[in-house]
Amino acid sequence: MDLVAPWVIDGAMNGEIFDKYVETQLAPTLSKGDVVIADNLSSHKSPRAAELSVWGNARKLPIENGAAC
């Protein structure tokens, strides 16, 4: 298992920054069969990030209340 698309920002994560990260850093690295795990941080639930097309061929696995859904 490899860590891909690390990104360091100066400040707090918000929906706008997360959307930019998904579009410019994460989505280009995803391949069919990849799994993206997202916790319940509010920015992970932004309308733009929720669009399946942004995730390419990967499967988004949300975590709610500490358990994968």
C-alpha cells in the first residue's frame, strides 16, 4: 500500500481547499480499483467533492461514527 497525493497547506482545511486538492492532487493519481477513505470532516462532504466523476475510477469509502460504511 502506498501513500499517494500528500498535500501540505498553511492553515485549516475547508471545503474550497479540499475540492482543489481532490481535483488537482488526488483524482489524477487514482486508478480503477483504488479506494479512497474519507472521514466525517465537513469539507469531505462538500457538493463538489461528492461528485462521483471527481473520484475517477476509485471507490469512495466514507467513515461515519468511526466505522466504514
